[in-house]
Amino acid sequence: MQLFFVILVIKFFIANITFLVIVCLFGCNKAEKDEQAPFIKINLPENHDNFIRGNLLTYDLEFSDDFQLKSYKINIHSASIPILKQTNYIWDTTINSSISGINYIIKKSFSIPLNVDTGNYLFIVTCSDKAGNEDWVARDFTIH
């Protein structure tokens, strides 16, 4: 009778070990790799918007990523060719900011300098995630 219980315990032990091995081999997923760049949506400014020197430029941006956002950058610079016209002050500015999470929304305004040259400008938004994936979206606008 004692031999029967020993054999039963050994079979139970082997069955449990086999079950654990199967679970570990087939039940454990490999860590997913982030290969997708963040998504950028520019709600404002709209493409081909018109602004007046000294007035506010409002931007409204949405960022999303499947894993983790890291940062965004806004670059505003002239799209005009300076050698074709007399220039006083070509506006060129960059805004950098760290962000986190998988979704991020920002809405801010700032004044357009009074002495900035009129003409066509670009509003370029770049976003990167923790894995280093990056994407950008651009809008053009005119300052009068």
C-alpha cells in the first residue's frame, strides 16, 4: 500500500512539472517591440490659415502612441525665399517639450511678433516615442 502512494505522488509530481513546462513554453509571450511611430493630429492651425502680426497664433495638437510618448517639437519658420525679397525679421522659432503616456493633448497660444516679415510660414510638429520612433506633420500659413 505504501508503494502505491509513493507511485501516486511521483505521477502527480511529474504531471505538475509537465504542466508547468508546457505553460512556460507556450503561454509566455515575448515582449512586444515598439516599431510604430506616434500619431500626430494638428487641429489648429489649419492649413493655409492667415494671421496678422501681433495677433495670437493658437495651436491645438493631439499625440498618441501604442506604447509610450516621449517628446514633441514645434518648429515655425519662413517658407519664403529670402533672396527674392527684402527681409526685416524672418521668424524662426522652436518649442520642445517632454510628454508621457499614450495620449497627450495640448492647446496653447502665443503672440506673433510685431516686426516679423509677412509671407508664407511653415508650422512643423515632430513627435517621438520612448523607442525612438518619430513622425512629423506640417501646416503652412500666411502672416499679413
